[in-house]
Amino acid sequence: MMELHDILVGMSKSLGLFYLIALSIGVVVYAYWPGNRKRFNSAAEQVVAEGEDKPCP
């Protein structure tokens, strides 16, 4: 039973590492994809509209 546990722990550590690397690459590709530029620019402009750059009272 311990051998099965050790095998499963080893597999989950290896596959988890590759899963996180693939997820990170996917997020970076999504963020820098040229088609998303308009969406990100409009979101950035909506955060602070012109004339609203003062702190809240």
C-alpha cells in the first residue's frame, strides 16, 4: 500500500509542476495576444475616467 502511495505522490508532484508551467504560459500568451489589446485598453480607460483622477473624500 505504501508503494502505491509513493507512486501517486511522485506522479502528482511531477504532473502538478507541468500543469502549473502550462497554466502560466497560457496566462502570459492570453495577456500578450494582439487581439486582446482593445479589450485591455478599454478596461484601463474605464477604471479612471477623465477628470476623476482625485482621491475620494
